[in-house]
Amino acid sequence: MHRDAQRQVYELLAPKLYQTCKRYLKKEEEIEEAMADAFYTIFTKMDQLKELLAFEAWARKIAVNQCLHTLKKKVNFNIYLDDMTTMPPLESAQDTFLEEEDLLQLLEQIPEGCKAIFNLFAIEGYSHKEIAQTLGISEGTSKSQLNVSRTKLQALVNQLYYQKAK
């Protein structure tokens, strides 16, 4: 692929893929490494893309897979989390309307394994079977982790948004 074309592809996709990686990874260096690996894969395997109209979705899936590869090295997805004993402090909500940016900030407060499964299911549209195969866990573990993440998010939303509205 020609360098100018690669630069254009990078400039078009980088902001979107950065946000995708940020949903999975917390550390800036991990995000940057996942993006670099994703772009390497995109540029070296572009000939495998069968439908040009699916390019952006294909690139996003590559970025998600790079993030999952990073997470698998450090997160045990089979651990059941009954309770988070300490919740880090969050910035207080300005009003009672929950925006996408607010939800993404709240997602930062739940454990990485739960967050990854929530992202795969709720945002990327993976089934529990696909999540289980991708992460090497059981479907039951995927469902359990999703339930934990939803419970934690609901508690955070109630704590930050609806207690103030009373």
C-alpha cells in the first residue's frame, strides 16, 4: 500500500480506533500499543478484506481483538466478582442527564474483565457464545460477568445521578 494512502487511512481511522481501544484499556501506553498493532495488521492484511464497504467495521474488529489480546495477558476472566470493596471517587455529576461520555466514565470504574465483556456484548454486539470463544471462558462466565458489570454500572448511576435528583 502506498504511504500517502496509509497516512490517509490512519488519519481517518485513528480517532475512532482510539476511542474503541479506550473502552477496553485504561493505560495510555497499552492503548497506543494496541492501536499500533491494529494498524500493522490492517495494513498487512488488507488484501484479506472481501467487502470494501465493511472496511471500518473490519478495522474496528481488529482493534478490539488487539485490546482483548492485551487484556488476556493480565485479566482472569473466570474470576467471579461478588463485590468491589473500594470504589474510586468519581467526579460528581453536573445534572441528572446521563450522556454517552458519562457512561464511558462510569465504565472506567468497573473491573477490566467485566468492562471488556460489557463492551463486547452491549457495544460490539457479540453473543455470549462468541465472547466465550474469543476469551476462552464459558458462556455462563460471560453472562455472569455481564451481570456483574450491569449491576455495578446501575449502582454507580444511581449513586451519582439519582440520589442528587431527590
